[in-house]
Amino acid sequence: MSYNWNNWIEEAILNEHINCYEYKDFYNLEGIGTGGFGKVYRANWKNSHNIYALKSLKDSEAKKFVDELKIQRKVNVHDNIIRFYGITRVDQNYSSKIYMLVIEYADGGTLREYLRKNSGNLTWNDKFKMAYQLASAVSCLHNLGVIHRDLHSNNVLVHGNNVKLADFGLSKKTDESITSQRYGVIPYIDPKKIASDSYSRNEKSDIYSVGVLLWEISSGRPPFEGKSEYFLLTNIPKGLRETPIQDTPEEYEKIYTDCWEFEPDDRPTIYDVVDRLEAINSKATKSWNSSPSSRNNSSPSSRNYSSLSSRDNLSQSFKQKESKDIVDGIAALPSKIYDKRKKQKILDYLEDNHVTSKEILDWLENNQNYPNSLLVLGDFHYLGIATEVDKRMACEFYEKAGDGDDGLSVAQYNLGVIYETDKLDDTIAALYWYNKSAEQGNHEAWESFNRLRCSSGTKTVSPSSMQKYGSMGIFNR
């Protein structure tokens, strides 16, 4: 590694911007593949069952190593992006260090491997879910101004049957020549780039790759198997595309065929792709819940019960669940406060449970004696559900929900997000709430705390400087 990049990493470690793991604490190293700039190993850490992936570095790829390290820290906020934990030094000799990224281990291998092994067992609902997760991860990159540029099924991973985006060595950096691309990647490359090597790949290039990956998820096999590179380089710019799989739902097929249009302006944005996939997922879930097979699985007594009049069996306005259960269900929804679709997800959840947002809001306002009520009240005011958007009021409810050492971690995390974003730009307040949430074991809050501390140049945050933010921070100043 060059001297400059070596210094950059050592300075980041010294300033505690990056966690540095002792290499001797890793054991059972096993090679599992080759990344964009080095080998990847599976390893256990210390005396535990924790498994990590260690990503090594070729000396000639030092800059890409640092590029990926920077981007990994930036995008470490999404469930479908491989987590970055830090780095380790293979050689502890200061004059000769070999660095490795310490990242999340994906037990399902690459998407290509996973589909080869499991595609026969995947339902369309499974495929819709994976497609949505992939698009959602790419939307996170684009939200942060990061272009991946190298999306294909060998750098999309699978962990616990969930998609995990990986390998940011080329992201947002100068394009490689088509002639330097690895074999098998050509089908995923923007045809504009194939047609003109001087073409600079952009967000719509990622969209093209996403379209090919959505087709691959539906088919279970890589695109254009058996075709030569020359054939693909010649014909893809002329309109060659894979053939949709038989019985592919029309809405799903339309998404990926829109994505692989030749002209970038004719392709959708990643946000449109996410919205359309989410609609398909929602429709599929509702269809399954109302299908004859799901109804026939109920017992005779329950079918008799369901045939009674609504006056006899469901006299309350909350027909399927008690109000407290519904509130707990809203609190448990996985969407983060910054998710643009969180409001619609809450409204869909309420509709599924046959209750209006106004009914729930009324119940919440009369039942503020437990944390989830306060958390959901914060959501309603932040998102403008059954009331006007009022972020000050939202913060008040989040603070009440997150108050004390045993306050709700998610409420504390929400406050961190709001103070960091939403045009408040209050770093110390954000650090205070991220820290409170991290102290309760919220790993995402811990990552946000370290990321913000690094990006803001705040090396240390004293308890006294943060304590004043325990009482509404910016709103009281």
C-alpha cells in the first residue's frame, strides 16, 4: 500500500474514526471468494460464535481499498447493505502493514450461488421480497449520492435469505474501460457504456443493472449463459435483452424491462422502482391473506365464528386487534423514520386491521402511560398522520418515550436522526441521542454516532456538553 493511503488509515485509527481489530483475535480463517481487489475470508472472532468476513487488499488496488472503506462508513445505515465493522492489520510491524476490511459475513454466499441452489424452492413472493430488498439498498446509495457502478450477482450477497449489497470498490469513481471488466459482468453493464467507452456511468446505469438482476432473480440463472463476450458486446447495444420467464407477473416484468431501456432518460429512478416493487409485495401479501387456502387452514369453530354477525362477534371499532396491540404493531414496524414510505406503511397496517388513523390517534392521546404510545404519537406528528406535521411535538413525544436509562432505543435513535437531518444540523444533539440509543445496544445508533463524530471532526463528546440536550436540545435554545 502506498505511503499516503497507509497514513490515511493510521490517522483514522488514531482518531478513533475506524475500529481496529487485533488480527490475532480472529481464527478459523477460511477463503470463501475473491472480491474486486483481493481475497475474502470467513473467520471467527475471539472466543465466540461471531463470524465475520475479512476482505484483503492487493497492493495495486490501495486507492480502491480506501475508496471502499470511506463508502462503507457512509452507507452503513441500511439493513440490506453489508455492515462495515472496522479493519484489521495482518502484520503488526509498523513498517509493513497489510490491511483487511472487517465486514458482515453473508451465510448464503453470492446471489448467483444462492439462486443456483434455491431458485426451485423460491415462490414469487420470495422473489418479490428479494427484488425489493435489492432496490431498497440501491436507493439508499443514491440517496447518499453514491453510484455503485458495478452491480451484478457476484457482488450482491445473501444472509439469512435476505439480500445484502456489497463491493463498493468502483463506486462513484472513474469508470474502468469495458476491456478491463471481469468475464461475466458484461450483461449487467449499461449499453450506453458498451456503445461508447467514454460514456460516464451514472445512477441510470445502476438502474439498468438492477433491471438485469430483477430478471435474474425471477429466472434463477445468470443472463445470457453460454454467449460469448464478443456476441454480447456487439448485440446488447443493438437491443439484445433476456426473454422474460414464463408466468412472470406482468407488473414485475414491466419494472425490469423499463429498467433496461437503452436510453437512460427512459429508465425509471430507483425510487420509482422501489415504490412499484413495494406495491407488488403489498398486493401479494394481501392476496395470500385472503386466499381460500389461508382461510381453509382455520378450524371449523373459527369458520363458524366468522360467520356470525359483526354485532355478535366484533362489537368494538378495532375489529381484529385491541387498540394496544395495534399500537404495539405500529411500533414494531421495521421502517426507519427516514424511510419515505413509512407513513404509507403505517396507513396500510391500520387498513389491514380495520381501524382509522383518527381512532388510533384518539386512543393514543388518552393512553400516554406507556412508551409505545409515546413513540407512535411521535410518528403520527412527525409524519402528519391524522394530524398536521409538527416536528417539535414529535420530538417531545420521542423524548418522553426515550427518557431515562431504560427509554425506548428507537425513540432515541429517531431523535438523533432528526437533529442530524431535517435541516436542524445540530451535531451535538444528534450525538447525544445516538449515544443514548447505542448504550442500550442499538448497533445502528452506535454506527451513526461514530460516523457523525468522524464526519463532523468531533473527536470527543463530553457528558457535560451533551447533557443539556436531554431537555429538547435545539428547540429550547
